[in-house]
Amino acid sequence: MFLVIVTALLPAVILGWWIYQKDSLRPEPLRMLFKAFLYGVGSTFVTLVITQLLGMMGLFVYDLGSFSGAVGTALFAAALPEEMAKLLMLWLFLRNNPYYDERFDGIVYAACVGLGFAGTENVLYLVQSQDWLGTGIMRGITAVPAHFAIACAMGYFYSKRHFGDSSTVTAVCVLAVPVLIHWIYDALAFSEGIFPALSVLINVLFVLLIWRVYKSTMHRIDELQRQDKSRMTPPPFPGSGDSATPPPLP
């Protein structure tokens, strides 16, 4: 059981350490990152509550026997409740957080919340799996990084909104973009068993999606880091630089 738990949590720990190293300008306290991770663990239980509410509204779908069922399941049983739960926990964590003073912090904390959810989900999957090692390796290179990248997208738009972008588009994107990415990801994963003849094509689309999300994540990280650096770099003193060099005497 110890090896199962270590295998399940190791990808989340590695990605958490990686995003911590990226936060080199003013690193967040490790205790706050661990607290955000625990909020992510809590989001798994919030997901169950949201799923129950969707069921009471007649929106919960769990049907992997058809393509429409797989698409509906991906949205209402996975993407929507999980991302709503993670956003709620992120908001609860950041609303009175004095350390949330840089744009990139939104990505760092959102990633930790997402990894808390992903790690907990991974433990549940591996405990129930007959081949826990194979499942752990597969999910360690697909599902956990996917949750991480999706959380980075949420943190990106959350920070844009928090630090002055009051547009409706940005407000909608805080939840809509993570849900959309998650929805497409799970819809492809669920469809492979429905269309075995198209498994190669589905896997190609799956890899292309992961690659595109990875590139987008790196772009968002770089963008917020540049904005933080430019905000913290003091302007030149009057008369400094090339303009301070007096012209040569005639």
C-alpha cells in the first residue's frame, strides 16, 4: 500500500516542485503551497457534492456505451464538477491570502490545488487497480500533467481578473477554459473504447491535445512572469542611461 500511495503521489510532487522552482522572483512559502495542496485534496469531496447537485437537476450523465454518452459523461461527470470544485477551493484559499501579490502566484497556487486533486484521484484509481504500477505510470504521464496544465490555465485567468482585467471575457474564461480543456481530454479518453477501430486516430488527437495544452501552459507562465518582472523593475532615474551622456564639446 505504501508503494501504491508513493507511486500515485510522485507525479504531483514532481510537478509541484517544478512550479515552485519556476517561481524564482519571490517564491511562495512552502507551507502555503502545502496548504493549497490540501485545499485541492478537499476539492475531491466538493466534487462529490456538486455531482450530487447536478444529479438532482437531472444533468448528471454516466454513459460510456455511446459517443454522445461519452461526451456527456466527460462534461457532467468529470470536467464541470471537478473544475467548479477546484475553482471554489482556489477562491477560498486566495481570498484572504496576503502572499498573493504577484500575477504568477495565481498559477502557482492554482497548480497546487490542481495537483492536490490529481494526487487524491490518482490514489483512488491505483488502490482499485489490478495493475497499479502500469496504471500509475500511464496516469503519471497523462492525467496528472493534464490536471496540472488545466490548473495553470485557471490560475492564469484568475490572476488576470484579480490584477485589473475586469472584462467579462476574462471572468468567463476563469472557469470556461479549464472546463473546455478537461472536457475535450476526457471525451477523447472515453471514446477510445467506443471506437476501437479509430483508436490510433484518437490517440494521435490525444497526444496533439496534450502537446498544445503544454505549449499554451508554458506561454502563460512566461507571460505572467514577464509582467511581474516588469512591474518590479524600477524605472530609470531621470538623466540615467544614454541620455545622461553629455554631447561632445565642439
